[in-house]
Amino acid sequence: MIRQESRFEPQIRSVAGATGLMQVMPGTAKWVAEKINLKQYNLEIPHDNIQLGTWFFRLHPPRIVTIIPLSRC
């Protein structure tokens, strides 16, 4: 997932504002940090980003979508 979302670039930021290796949105990071009682964090620091991102995905696992080309139907 990290390779797909950020190409292993810890300071990368999307046009939507998602930041870091796991492309965590600031609002999501704040919500998770409150839930896990994390007082300070920086989404550009890999440890913080992965900690927040993996906690969120434990609650909301990403859905894997398979796209079948129409030519195969």
C-alpha cells in the first residue's frame, strides 16, 4: 500500500492534502491521534504516519476492487 500511495516518499502530499507514506488526511490523523491519546505527531515522519494510518485501517480496511475489462465479459 505504501508503495502505491506514496512511492516511499515520506514528505509527499496529494492535491487533496493527504500526507506521508500512507497518505493520511490531516483530519483523519487528528481523529486517530485523539483516539489513541497521541499528543504530538508529524505526518511527514514515517513512524507517526504509519502508526496513525494502520490504526485507522484496522477500523476501516480498504476495499480491494477488481476491474474486469469488458472484452473478457
